[in-house]
Amino acid sequence: MTALGAPVLPPPETEPAEAPDQRDRDRRRLFLFGGIAGGTLAAGLVVILAMALSGNSDPFGRDVAGPSDMRPPLAKMCPAPTVAAEPLQPVDPGPPPAGPRTVDAESGISYPAYGDPWMPWTEEWRAGTLEVPYKMGQHFITENYPGGTYHASILSAAVPAADNDAVALNLECVGRQVAADVRAEYYPQPNRMELFRDERTLLGGRPAWVTVFRLHFTRPGLKATDELSAVAIIDVGKTTAAVLYVSIPGTHRQFDHVVDEVLAAVRPT
């Protein structure tokens, strides 16, 4: 008999046995899903590996910027020549001419120093688009005009002009780039050029590119209407080239001889 107050429970329901063919279908589905997941993972790994080997490290298709070209401007403009036609070999230039000299240890050259009215150059002038940093040399003021002061000058600088692993400078390219920058940025525009020299040569026994020219121009209030200039790029055996810039305004042509004298007397330090 049932105890007083105890609920009468129905008999437990028995779960029907799963048919064999249903169990087989479930196993096949699990196997199929596992195969698809494994194939997707393998394909993803292949794509990532291929992108890594091709240099694209971003698997999501975004552009990944490469390293910036940090070479100096002249090194980018003037890569080292692969083959130099008729290479100029350094020679012993002999002792420099007697007399005072300006010694520019940074650029690696020395050249004559003149007396009055010439004075030492005592500042850094970063000139032109190439920003050649003239730190050494001599100058004097030839006139004052509404735009400032006008100068005769003998200045030198060192400019990075080759890659760190380069063994030679592209002297022609560097020389013409610097000379073009001088004409475009140092003088009134427009101007007209008389070209006297534009050639490879030896200066102080070292390979060099020399450009000598006279520019003709006008500027309101400026007495000078022309100037004799020389730009020399000298291979001193470093990744930097020595720049020698000489300028004599037409109002002081009695100093034109300085151009040839300085070029002839330059020496490596």
C-alpha cells in the first residue's frame, strides 16, 4: 500500500535507443566540420607564409610602408658610377705654395689665405636648396645695397655625396648639381652664364670637377651686374666631397686672379 501523504510518481520514461544509422550520420558531420576547419587553418597559414616571403608583413592587405630613403640629397641624385671612363688617379701634388693658408679639416682641403681686405669667414652659411654648409674661408663686403650686403668670397664645405659603402664619387653629377644650385639660388634671377670651364681634372693631386663661369644679372639698387665664380668638387677619399666656392663681383675685377690662384693651390689636408 502507499504510505499516507506520499505522492504517487509515474514510472520513469525510458529514452529510446538511437538508431545505428543516425549515429553514423553524426560522426560523418563531425568529421566533415573538423576537416573544413583544419583546411581553413592550413590555407590561412599558407597565405601568411607567402606574404611574409614576399615582404608584405600585414595579412589584412594594408599597405606597409618600407624604410624611408635616408641617403643625403646628393647621394640620391648622384649614385656612384659603376664604370668610370678614363679614371683620374690621385698624384702627389708637391708642397703647397708658400704663404698663409686656410685649413678646413672637416672638408679635407686647404687653400691660400689673403690679407686685407679679405677677412676670415666666422659663421655657418647653409646655401641653396642643397644647403651646402660653408663654415671656413674668407670674404669681404664689396657693397651695401637695399637687400643687404654683397660679398666677395672664398668658402669651403663638406657635403655628404655618397652612400656609406661607396668607393667612388660621381664627380661629374655632384659638380654639376652643386654648380646649378649656385646659379639658381645664390644669384639674382634671371641671369645669363658665360661658361669657361666644366671638366674633370686634378686639384691638389685629387680627382675633382671644376666649373668656372661668369654670371650676368641685375637687381634694383645693386651696383654689381656680373660675377666671376668657381665651384670645385674634390674627392678627398671620404663619403663627403669637399666643395670650394670662389666668387668675385664685377665691381672688383682686380681680384679675378684669386679664382685661378686658389684652384691651383688647393691641397688635401
